[in-house]
Amino acid sequence: MRVLAALSDPVRREIVELLAAGEVGAGEIAARFPVTRPAISRHLRVLREAGLVTSEVRAQHRVYRLEREPLAQLDVWLERFRPLSGSGPAAAESALPGPAGRLDALDTEIRRGRRRPTPRIEDDPVGDEHDRTAG
């Protein structure tokens, strides 16, 4: 799916969000990002090829506009994966079937594990008494 591939890049997602508010000139788009103008041109070309944006030349400026139809088609496709009952993020997490739900549970456990401090050797009350190298 070209739309998903185009939206996989964070710069392109930001460009789409920028264009959601209305038409924007190529120079204004380029000025908002800390990358070169050629890099922005490549991002815009990927978005154009995916059908997410169209451009129009006005005088000496190129103006870009968001095309919402590919996003609507993506939304229809994603609807198949949304939970059938309940609403909100909590319902979405608890309703994930199969491997997706198990991976979310694993992620939760991993995050919990990171919160627990790991014991340091200095905190070991037995450490010095059993030091066999001191001997």
C-alpha cells in the first residue's frame, strides 16, 4: 500500500499534517524543516506518487494541497483492525486478539521491568564479607 509507505517517514507525516490546514507553498514547506530543499522535494514527490498531495504552479511558486481520498481509503482498510466493542484507548488495548495482544502485554512487562532499579554491588550487604580476593 503506497499510502502507508509514504506515511512511514516522520517528515512526510508532518508535511501531511501541515497540508491538512490548507494549501502551502513549496518554499514555506521547506522552511519548516531542518533538511535540505532537495530532500523536501523528494518527500513531496513520494507523497505525490502515493496520491496524498497534488501541486499547482502559480506564477513562480508551486503550491501543494492535501488529497484526502487516499487517507479515507486507508481509514476504511484500518477499520477492519479496530475493536468491535467498547471505545477509547483502554478498550483498544484489551481487545487486541492473538499475537498483537500478547506483544502488547510483553511490551508492558518489559516497561515494568525497566522501572525497577537494579541492585548495585555496593548495596549488597554480603559483598565485602565474601570477597575472597582480600585474603
